Amino acid sequence: MASVVQPEYEESDSPTQSDEDFIAKAKGFSYDTSAADLAQFFAGCDIKGGKHKGIHFIFSRAGKSSEAYIEFLENDDLKRALDFNKKYLGDRYVDVSSVTRDAMEAALAENDSGADPEDSHYIIKLTGMPFSALHEEVAAFFAGCDIKGGKKKGVNFLRNQDGSASGACYVEFMEADDLKRALTKDKEYMGSRFCHVTKSTAEDRDYALAKQNEALQNIKEPIIKLKGLPFKTTDSDIKNFFPDLEIVSLEMVLNEQGNCRGEAFLDFATIDEAKEAIKAYKLKLLHRFVDVTKSSRAEWMQTIPTSEKIKKTAEDLEEPILKLNNLPLRVTKGEIEDFMFGIECRAVQIVRLPRGDCNGEAFVEFTSVEDAAKALKKHKQPLNGESGRDSQVEIVPSSRCDWRKEPLPKTSAPTSKPGSARSRSPVTIIRKRPLSLDHSASGERDRHSPHPRISGPVGYPSYGSHSNTSDPIC
């Protein structure tokens, strides 16, 4: 009997084993997962076209991805991939399911992107760095890593809504190896602060920079505030800082010596010029880098009156009298004169407490206003020239009127406590005559007299003259 030969079917003839069915969907991995990480996760499964062509990421609006479609070569590769369902990739488990090509293409078409962020961009986000950090500090922090476009173009700083530094930036590198070396810098110190380094994408960076630019350009008043100015800054220095922009008015916040306190307000001719000025970030003025931030006229008016209340400077001195604050308790007139060495002091008055110690203040009168102006330069200097031992002496202009207002130390004896049994203040003692035993007429007359006998000298009572004398009436 002839054997029946069963027909042989090739695997490719089966509709369930076509290329359209060898696709898996992975979901739930972390945002910093790359195509290489997914290829390693599906170890033992052949990906069609390799990790760069066979893995398609789905990105969120912020440029982050936790979902991807993976095409495999064979059905067995897909089956092995499904075995990785609910397995951990890093510290998160991944959902793996089988999908059709139509479902994948529909998702990619809706997402408008299926490229791996690692294909052409190698970007990290650096946070926690000092607010004063510049391009040079960031490049030094990532020493050994090639920054794409150099430190000026490859480093993009993030700023707060008012334009001040936020302590974060994006850095793009040349190669994947540079990115890997940069990620090893996580939690290392830049100056006195340790920084976080995380992997990012071009979409994430572009979205953040666009949102930042939109916030900075939202200016309602053409008022700009400069922070971090050198103390010796002048109006001309600030105007040269913006040579192509028209500044209508400029006002610096001054300290007690009349120097710049590090801040200034600028009023530009138009809002567009203020928007152009706000683009400046960490530009160098003299020997320092300046922050350019948004401001308002209300903040201007709130800050400047405070500086206007500062006492008169050396140029405005009307009297050669200065007031010294923050002096030691045991300070002497000689120490104050030594502190003013080279400047003739006409008079020195130390304001003292009742116990005789200095209350921390003293007035000094000089022979001329010019000498008083010289003495003002000793403001914030230690009394004996040793900053480690003595606190710094504060010197402010004063006047003879202020001098006279200071109370003199009290020299009178302390008063007795209220309610004490015996008062030591002089009192008039009224004594009653003791009653006689025989009740004589004279005794009755004295006892009922409207004018009782008064003791001789006024003072402390004598308790030895009469044994039955009553208590003194105060």
C-alpha cells in the first residue's frame, strides 16, 4: 500500500507568520531609556534592521518617551520578546504586548515622530549648579567630553521667569561616548554644590527654551533691573553696557558710602528695546558678570526710597561730627583717637550705660568737614586693626543736634522698691506721747491736743528713746 505523502508548507505561507505580525509594543520604561537599552532588554531577540531602524519611539509633547514599537525578524523572536512582559528595565517594569503593523503605523503617524533621540542628539540636563556658573565652569565640569558647537553654542542656560539664573542648563555632546562620560558626573560637585546630570532629548530642550523665551518676552513695562554690578560702577559704565539701546533714565541703588550697592534700574525708550536687553545673560561689566532681569516701576519706587533714606555721604556733610556704632563695652577715648590716627579729633564723647560701660556708641567732633570725610572712609574697619578680634566699627554722619539728644548716664541713687517695709528716704516721723499711768490733767490735755508732738530732727527714727513707741508713719 502506497504511503500517503503529506504536502509540505513553508512557514512563509502561513498568514499568522507574516512580517506584519512580528511587532511588539513596549510601554512603561523610564524617559531616559534609549534604543540601546531596549535592545539589551530584549537580549536574544533579533530586531529587524537593528536597534536604530527596528525600534520606533512614541514621544510626548515635552519630548519624553516611555513607549516604543519594536519590529522583530521572526515569529520566535516575537514570542521570546513577549516573555519579557512585566520584567524590570532599571527600576521600572515594562509592559510588552503584540500589535499589528497597522496599529504601529497609525500611532507613529499621529505622533509625527519615530526616531530615537540617540540617533542625532546626545543631550543632558544639568541641575543644581551655582547661580554664578558660566560656560567656562560647565565646560570644566565636563572635562574630557566634546561639547557640540563649543562651550558657547553647546551650553544653553535656563533662566527663571524674571530672567535670573535658575542653576540649570542643557548640554549637547558630539558622540554617544561623550554622553556616557557626562552621565558619570552625576552628583559631583561644581564649586560648593553638587549637581544632578540626567539624560535628555532635543525635543525636551527646545520645548524648555521656547517656553523660557516666551516668559522672558512677556514684558509689560520697559523696566530692567541689573544685579551683581561692581561697587564702583558709574552711569556711563551701564550705558556702555547697552550701546545700541536708548536708555531714558537710570538709577543705581546706593549704599551708605554713596557707592553702587550692586543693583540698578533702567528705563528704556520702548518695550521692544527692553525685550532686546533681557536677552543678555551673564554679560561682563568691568570685572564682574551681571544678571539682567525683568522689573517694574513699582519695584523701582519701592527700592529706591530705601536708598534715599541713607544718611548723608562725605560730600553732603554739613557738620564735622560723626557717630560711631558697634563699639566694645570697655572702649576708651584713647582707643577711639588711635582708631582715627592721622585725623585730628576736637572732642570725643562716649555714650555710657548707668553702670559706666559704653553702650556701643560714641560721637566724635573733628576740626573740619574735610577731616570728617576722611574719617568716614574708616567705616566697617576693626577698632584695633585686627578683624579677627574686634567687630567692625560703623561710622555714619551726625550732627550736634543728634549729639545733644543722647541721654546722659544716670548718677542718682537707685530708688527703693515699692512696697518695702522700711524706706530709706528721709521721712517725717510723728511720735505719740505715751499715756501716763495716773491719767493726769496735763496728760489728758496733751493726749487730746489737736497738735501732736513732732519729733526733733527729720531722719531715721530712734528706737531706743521710748520702749513703747509706735511704728513710724510715713
